[in-house]
Amino acid sequence: MPTEAIGLLPPEARRVHEPRTALDGGADGLDVVRRVTAAAPSRLTPRGLLLVETSERQAPEAEIFARNGLIPRVAGSDELDATVVIGTRPPS
């Protein structure tokens, strides 16, 4: 991630000592999501969940979950100003 982009991060992301790879998602911000969702179906237990915090703007990333064999659901909280994509394995 370019150094000048660090200033664009929300304060909580700057204060928490996240590994740079967790903050740099590539050109569209979704590279890490692609890698994690690709591996998730073989690693999730039958009732396991994959949760990815996102923005409303990137919530369409739920399609990435579906392309990797997960059932996506988007949940949000106005009170917490939070959006999460939740992925589950299809029933076997």
C-alpha cells in the first residue's frame, strides 16, 4: 500500500497494528477476500461461518463468495455503521 494511502485509512485501522497485507487488497481492495473465500469451502465446518467486514459500496463482493461455492448473505447495522458479508457452506 502506498504510504500516502495510510492517511486515508480510518483512525482505528491506523492505530491497530494490522499487517500491511491485511490493509492492501489490491487494485479493487478485494484481493484478500478472493484468497480467503477460495480456501474457505474446504476449511469451514458444516455449520461454520466466514464473516468479512466490508463497506456498503463493496457489499456486492458477495458474488465472490458465491463464485467460490459459498452461500452469501449481507448483514448491516445502522447503529454500528457496519456491513458484513457472511458466507456458509451449502448443505451436503
